[in-house]
Amino acid sequence: MSSSINATAAPRAVGHYPHARRVGNTLYLSGIGPRNPADDSIPDGIEAQTRAVFANVRAVLQASDARWEDLVDVTVYLTDMARDFKAYNAIWAEHFPDAATAPCRTTLGITALPTPIAIELKCIAQTSPLLPLAGEGAEGG
């Protein structure tokens, strides 16, 4: 069984898809960019865009009852690898200071994204099983 998640604190999707889908304990996030959730504006520069995209990933994780630490695999798309990788990589290290506990990562240089952004992340998280809320699904005893 799978369930889709749409996070009100994240920018709306640019297409017809959910922010994330949970299948068992695995959470698959759709590509997430750095757009501002309030007004769809795009921050200037790779540093600001990287911080914004990380904030948007956190918003989707939170809406999915997951945590930053639950990330296990991240695919990063950069539209200008030569210009942006060093700054992006430094901010990654701030957010994941211990390489041993950081998620796996693949960074790809691409020519374009669907909107005029410099970075997009595609993430997979492994979460704990969701427990039923009090009174839901529990059989009396």
C-alpha cells in the first residue's frame, strides 16, 4: 500500500504529482527545488538556492512524519557543475557534517530544469513504521 503526501509548507509541485509517496517504511520525494513556498520566487545564487532547497526538503519530510536524519539517498541536479559544485558541496557538508551518517549522494550536471533554478534534489528516506493514533486501529483488550 502506498500513500501520497503534499506538504503545505513546501512550494507547490510544478506538475501533476505529489511531493512524496510512502511505500511501507520508504519515502520517495519528487524532485524538489529552491522556490519560496509563499510566492514562488527563486533565491539568487547557488548558496541561497541550496539552503532553500534543503529547507523545502525538510518541509516535505516533516509533512511525511520523517526527519532529515531519515534520508538515505539523494540525487542532486546542478545546471552549472563547474560554477556551483564547490559552494553546493560546502553547504552539504554543513548540513551533513559526519560523512559516515550522511545519505548516499549522486550529483549530476544537467543542462536545464523545468523552471529557471540551479539545483534540484531527488530524495529517498527510510522511516520508522507509523504507529496508529490512540483509538485508531487498536483492538480493545
